[in-house]
Amino acid sequence: MSGWTAKRFWKQAKACACEGGHTVRLDGRTLKTPAKTPLVVPTRALAEAIAAEWDAQHGAVRPDTMPATRAANSALDKVATQFAEVADMIAAYGGTDLLCYRAIGPEPLVARQAAGWDPLLGWAAERYGAPLGTTAGVMHIAQPAASLAALSAAVHGQNPFQLAALHDLVAISGSLVLGLAVTEGRLDVDTAFALSRIDEHWQIEQWGPDDEAAALEAMKHQAMRDAARFYTLCQ
């Protein structure tokens, strides 16, 4: 949707049932994606959320204020058309998961990471049969093939709309385990985001905040919230 500068031309955006799911109609005309695919989504709740975004537009349409629309477009135009490739890309995070790479020191940071991350690795081992090893430092460690296969199966089991949301949850957090934990209700999204930022928040405590970094973090936090909401609306 980048470069899109359309202005509002419709009076009403309405969620409607349609063949294959639900859609949004602008004054009776079915909404389409940038690739001209009819926008058909799996749930009424998601269609209503998208319709609300369109109804909230005044004057020039602002895609940056329409996260559900953008995610649905991505699911239909990108994820659905190359599902296996996207799923493989997300699953690959399991081999380099943030939660597996720990600080060498100082001890308070090491302890904070362990307290926050160990329970999630334990959950992944129990939930998916996917134990993952940890290491101190940034040198890559190989994870058990069976664990990676189990995590990959969980990713490939998503539908295109869920996968579009999971992609953002994982890419923003740097952790497949955190992303899956949000989708499964093991963690709320704010807690997951905070756990993904343990190192950054430690540095802030030591050296003080940076306005530019804080603004970027706020954007990432909101994007992760949008992804979690989209995932919920898909179900």
C-alpha cells in the first residue's frame, strides 16, 4: 500500500458475509487489495475491524492508520501466494531464537534474562516437544533437529492470515518462541515485547534513555500490538 494517496470517495464501509468468509464493501463495492484480489477474510470480527478503519478515514486515506487492512492485504497478496516460503522464513528463527543467546555478564543482566526467558523455553519444550539449548555470547549453537521440526510444524499449521500476524510478532521480537507464546495465549503481547527488550532496557538503566531509540521502540511496540490484535481477530 506504499505510495497510495487515494482520498475518501465512499459514504459507508460495511462488513458483509460473502462466499468464502467475510468482506468489506464501500457503498456496496467489494474492497480489493493492492493486487486487485477481492478482500475476503476468515471472520466477521476482522471484517468489522477493517470496515471501522475505512470509516475512520477523512480526506486523504492514511494506510499507516489502517493496520488490520494492511495485514489483510499482506496475507492475501503476499503470504497466501508464497505460503511455504514465508512459513520457512519464520520457522528459521527457531534456530537463532533470541531467548537462547544470553549475556556473558554482568550477573544481574544474566539473572534477569534467565528469569524472563527460561520459563518460555520450558513452555516450548512442553507445548511443542521442542527443547532448545542456550549459550552465553553470540556464537551460533545448533539446535536439535527434532525441536526445529516441531516448531516448524507449528508455524506451517497457521493459515495465511495467522501467518501474516505471526511474521510480525516474530520479526519484531526476534523470537519464534515469544511469537508463538502470544498466539497461544501463554503471554500477553506487552509482556512478550518487554521480554524481547531485556538487553535494551538494561542498557537504558545503565546509560539513560535516548529519544530517538525510545521513539523507535514505541513504534515497534505498537506494531507488535497490532499484530497480536490481528491474530486474535482472525480466529
